Amino acid sequence: MQVSHNHVITLHYQLKDDNQEILDKTYGDDKPMVYLHGHRQMIRGFEAAVKGAVVGDKRDFMVMPAEGYGLRNVNNTQRIPTKYLKHEGKLSAGQTINVNTDTGAKPGTIIKVGKFNADVDMNHPLAGKNLHFNVEIINIRAATQEEITHGHVHDSADNGECGGCSSCVD
């Protein structure tokens, strides 16, 4: 079976930037990542690079910003009341936080903190970066019809039931 649309993919990965700094990884913690291929759970460049892979394949590839998290927009900053920011402890410049929006929480980076407001860079923290991936495909299976309908993988530990999305709760 090959990685393709409507398949559940289990894999290990390591993500580095252009300076070879590790940004994220699943290797070493015995907890691989699982996602539903073709349902925008992964960036476009990642899905394109693993498409067609089979179990056991190891792939090294780079995703440019246009196929990843986009280019940085220097005008994508907002002054936000601190009560709308999800954080623990005191806010400080450089801190990554989540901003509550009408469409859910969005990541942001604090630029400056005032008494009641914070200036926040709303670009994704990986925007403008080349992303270097090392990926190993662990398992591939066809998604269930329910997973395809809901657009995400259901946890096998919960007997394939989601229990979290609005499609599953309603």
C-alpha cells in the first residue's frame, strides 16, 4: 500500500531549519505521528513529498515556505487585549502564545507587552523558513468512512471513536 489520499499514515519524523537546528521530532519517544493524508492536516509540501511512499521508506526532503507555512508578512501584527491570549504566567517578548479567534486558537509571538495589551506577530512561527524533514513511514492503512467524513484519524485506543470533534459529538 502506498501513501495516498484517504489513507491513515503513521510515521516518525525530524524537522530541522536551515541551520540544522532540530525544531521538532518524534524519533526517540516511541510515539509516532499519525495523520489522515489528503485532508490538510499536514502542510502541502510535506504531503507531496511523502505521497507514493510505502511502509519502511525513509525520505529526506526540504519544504520551501510557499509549500509550508507561507512567507512572513511584516504587516501581520496586532495589538490584542491580554485577556484574549492563552498563556501561563507572565507574558514576555519572544513568547509563543495562542490567540483566541472566531475560528479557533491561532499561534502568535509576543513582540511587546503593555499594561492591558500585547503586540503580537500573527505569522506562524515557521513562516518564511525552509523546513528540512527526515521521515520514516511506519504504517499505512485505509481510512474508515467515518474518518474520511470527519476529516481526521480516530484514536484506535478509543475503539476508533473520536469523541472530540463536532461531527462525533453531535
